[in-house]
Amino acid sequence: MGNTVRVGFLGAGGIARAHAYALDALKFYYEDAPEISKVVVASPTPSSRESFAGRFGFAEAVPPEKIWDRKDIDTLYITGPNHTHTPQLLKAVKMPNIDRIYVEKPLAVSQIEIEQLEALNWSDHGKFIMIGYQFLQKSPIRKALDHWKSGDFGDLIHFRIEYLHSSYLDPEYRQKRKSRLAPIPQNGAAVDLGSHALSMLTAFLGDRLVVLNAAASGDFDDVPGESDLCTTVMLKDPVTGGVGTMVASRVSAGTGDSFRLELWGSRGSILFDTTQPDIYRSYLPGEGWCTHDVMSDYLPASKFPSDYMPTGWLRALIHNHYLFLGGEPGISFIPNLHHGIVVQRLLQDIAENLIAK
């Protein structure tokens, strides 16, 4: 990895704070982490960007339009509102001094933007582009993915994946987050939560998944009818014939940040559930059910503070940054631009299913 990475942020919201934390934490986990120079943060709101810069150690705070002529950054994080992601990425790839671009999910909000991104992906843009699907770097998921890819579990028969929240059951919370009630594919449960689930399925099952059907549920007087609060999707792998469901919900009572993955093959199965966030379970005929205690084992890169400590959301985000900045990927799945486009196509198909109803 290089000696110093000169970073710019487009966005100064909550997720940008998480990225600033991850950049600061890199040196504690990885001996070969580069030095980070936090050069500039850009946001439309002066008070927001100034406060962010002062609190998290950025040398300068500017409006977004002032970022495009910067020659003093080589790495750009795009973390603003969903509708800014594609336009800002298309601008960022034209900056000759930029080597790496990190884009928060969702990658796009329309079919037109997907087509623009596909054209970009086929072009000789010369940038390393990574999409913010950090759930792929949860330690048990990394190990489970490597295990599934061994082929020992046979052909896919059926699957289930769920990402559930309960926050939007609270009327006060709904009022505070009105902007997130925009219709799919701009926002909503399928975009906010389901994109992570679709990213996970794509990593495990490949790029072939197709949407068979989708339906939304959950109805509140203060929520626009076109906003999806809970979306259930049926998907199929046309090669293996495997069929399964994806549920993304913001209104599942009793859940905080609940994620569950089940893959059932012709010779075995793999299960992961955030109620037991440091393990995954597998079944094979010669072994029976096995519990794999993975904990924070990110070998070969890091064992800090030790490989038996519990994992967490921020730990996966830190590893995502390590990979983004050039660290050894090992068994890690890299959510590149192609991966982001595959997920976005699925989201667009889900949106069209829901709109048709």
C-alpha cells in the first residue's frame, strides 16, 4: 500500500462520520495501512461541513461544486444523498488525479443512471471503484462465502435472506426521516436494506438472479402509499433452478438490526444470523451440523485486538476501507462497480414490480 492517501469526502452526514472513524481506525488493525491525510470535506450546508471538518480533522470544508478542480486529493468518498451518487461518480472518474472512488449504496436511482454506469464500466476509466456493501466483510460471512464457493454444498435449491428493522413503527421517527420515505428506487426499505441483502446473494450465488415477483406491505396514514416499508421479493437462479425470498423491512416489531441468510443446496446448507454474529453454521452429510466460531478472525490481515473478540458493523466497515485502499483481499469479496450495477438492476426490477401493482 502507498505511503499517504489524500482523501476528500462528498457528504458530511451520519454515514460519512462512520467512514471518518474507519479511516482513523485503520492503523490500529493493519500494520501496512497507509497514512491518511484528510484534505477536504464538501457539503451544501456550510454549518454541516464546517462542523464535520473541525470535529473529524479535515483540513478544509467547501461546497460540493468546489471539489471537482481539486488537485490535492487522490481518493474520493461519495457519501451524500442517494440521488447524488451516480452524477458525482461520473464527474469523479474524469478527475485525472483521482485513483480510488468509494460510493455509498445505492449506486443509482433510475434505469437511465444504470445505463450510464454500464457504459462507464465498459470504458477505460482507470479508477478503482468500490461500492459500500460492508456487510460482505463481516468475518463469519467472509468465511461462509469461501466455504460455499468450495462446491461442497451442491447445486442451490432454495434460499432465504432477511434484513429487518423496526424503527419506522415509531411515528416520531417517521417524521424525522421523511426524506427516506421516497419511493423505490430512490429510497425505501428495498433500497436502504434490501440492497445489502441483494449484494450478499449476488456474492454467494453469482450474477444470474432474476426477480420473479415483489410485493410491499405495511400501511400508515402518514406514509406515502408509494413508499415501501416492507418488501418481499421472490428470486430465481435460472441455471440451478434455485428459488428463494428476500425480505427488507423497516417495520418488523422486535428487531433492531436483524440480518439472516439461509442457503440450501443439494448436498448441504449454510446459515448465518446476527443474533449470533460471530458464527455461521453449516451442514454436510459427512459432518452433520457444525458451528464455526469465527469471531474477529480477519487473517491474514489482522487479529487486533484478538481473533476471539466479537465482530461488529464498524469492524466490517474498517476492513472494507483496508481493501479499498489496496490491502490484501485474501478471501474477501470486493464489491466493485460491476457488483454494484448487478445489485442496482435487481432493485430496478423490484421497483418495476411494485409500481406495476
